[in-house]
Amino acid sequence: MLSPNRPSVTMLRVTMPAVTPGWSHIIISHRMTVGAIKEQLAVVLDVLMQDGEGTIEELIQNLMDGAMGIPPTVVGTLSQIMAYNLVGGKFWRGAFAFIATAEAAGVDLTSSTLTPSEEALRHRAVLLAWALEALQAVFLVADDIMDNSDLRRGKPSWFKVPGVGLRAINDGFLLESTCLATVARIEEEIEMGGDLTRLIQKVIRYTEIGQMVDIESDLDGESSIFDSLETSMKFRDVYESIHQHKTAYYTVHLPIAAGLMLGTHYATNKSLVRGFESQLASATLPIGRYFQIQDDFLDMFGSIEKLGKPGMDLAEGKCGWTLVEGVIKAHELGDSDGVKQIQANLGRPDADSASVRAVYTRLGLPQLYTETSCRLETVIAQAVSTQTPVARSLCDKMMAALVGRQK
């Protein structure tokens, strides 16, 4: 179990300002309404799904390149792995990689009248989008195995599918190789020099570190978080490290950065200047934190029908925003009964989520969630305002897609 007293992995630290109006009043600087942005996402998703089977076949070809004497049945199995694990989610990361590519290139890649070079860029943007979704699938497959989760996206977790079992571990390796092989092919075709591959490898490394922090920070009723207000507050560093490394890099930073790299290379035939990522991360990592706070809150307060699975963070003892801030609030208010109720259910397979949710509601956690979101929106708005026009537009759109989400 991770001790909150250990030095934490270096994180992007932000100072939370006073509560301000919501995001739509602060930052939609490109004049698109939230509705228009969501309509654009829908159009992009249509483009990405136009030939899903053909794209999966191409991903498999990239993966199998150079492999000799492979039985035909293996190709069929790979197709099943990808169809099951890449399709059915929001395809959010892939969509934003596609949008980022288009904006950096200055081309409407959803248009039906593209030049041959623009058609080639759209094809590569589609492949990049699916490659990042393959990477997302890697993390979901592994996460479900480690958490022994029954459901994912409203259907059995991949390793729970009859005939799969722990073979899913190798399937995850294959999905990661699919991502890297596809990106390598893109880079070879247009002589990008490996920057995109290096970005993805770095993000994989950070996400794996975040997963380790998450595993080692699992809590139960005996954890020191319940001892006092002082000890409970130390766990904020732990969940912030998880938010940044396990979620923010691959959910927000990677799609935008990867798309910017691909689109900029098309527009200028040059790579982005070294160091652009540090500037971009000042906005993308807080957006990733915003996303994960939403996830933590929805795990307890969201709809099972919309989420596609029951919330399990309480039963699994996850060190997330909802738990840590709930315990802190109980200590601050002197609500010893609330502390005991959370303590009695944390890390138990038979956890009574309804009773703990009632405690959180009594403690004012929904209101705290709204206040925290508004404060973080202001932090993000300030960081986004320092970005290049293209990066600013992309961050605006990503936030517009996140504000008020219920799944």
C-alpha cells in the first residue's frame, strides 16, 4: 500500500482560485457553441467509423508486417480482439487526434472534396485515431483484469468473455503493438523522424507508472486516511498523482499532441519545435485532472445505464477524489458517524454504496464537486489562454465536450 508520506512523483501543481462561473462563460473563445462542438464530434465519428472493418484489417496488416507462416485463424482472432475492444466506447481520444490533425494542417478532413494529398492525410489521421483507441483498449483490458471487473461498456470485460480468460494479457500486448506498428508506418511514409513514436512511448510509460500508483494506493477500513483530518489530507497528493499519470497524459495530452504533430508535419513538412509539449501540458494536464475528477464522482453518483457498468471504486478501495474529499469533509465537520460509515464499507466486495452515497450527500460532496469543477475550469482557462491559436481551439473543444458529461 502506498504511503502518502512518500515523496510523490513530480506533478504539475496548480493553485485553485475562488469559484467562478462555468466554462461556457469563460473560455469558448473560438465562438463555437458547445452544441456545435458536439455536432462536429459526431461528424468526425461518422468519418472514423465509415469503414471500421477495413480499418481494422489495415491495423492487423500493420501488426503482422514481416511475420511469416501465421495460421489464418490467428488473423480471425485478431479481428475479434479489435472489434470487441476498439468499438463500443466514446472513441473520444481518437476523435480529438483526428480533429487536432485537421486543425494543425488547416484542412477540413471531413470534407467530401479533398485533394489527393489531403485524402492521404485523412487516411493517416483515421489510422492515428484508431491506433490511439487501440492503446486505450490496452489499458482497459489490463485494468479490468487487475480489478477483476465483470463489465466494460455495458458488456462483459474482455477477459470475462468465454474462451478468453487470461489470454487477454497477451491480447493487450498485441493491441499495444498494433498502436506502435501503425504509428511507425505513418512516420515511415512521411518521414516524421520518430517523434510521434517517442511521444506515445513516453505516454505509455507515464500511464504504467500511474497504474502502479493506483494499485499501491488501494485502501480499506484499516487505512490511515481515517485517523485524522491531517492524515486524510495527505492522500490528496496520491490521487492527484494518479489523475495526472494514469489518466491525463493518455486521455487528453496524447490525442492533442499527436494530432498537432501529424497535422503540422503536413502543413510545414517540419516537426514541431522541441519543447512544445511542456507548454501544451500546462493546459492538457489540468484538463485531464478535470476529466478524472468527473470519473471519480460519476462512479459514485452516476447512472449505471449511462456508465455501462456499476461503480466499483468504493468496493475496490480506490484512492480517488470522491473518497478522499468525502473523508476530509467528514473530519472537517466532525461527522464521526460519517467517517465510520465510509470506513465500514471501503474495500469490501459487499460495500453498501447507497448508504455511503447518502453520507456523501449529507456532507455536501455534490456541492463541493461543483465548486471544485468551477475552480479548475478557471485554472484551465488561464492555461489555455497562453497556448497557440490551434492548441487553444483544441483545448476549448475538449473542455466543451467534457462540461456536464454524465458518462
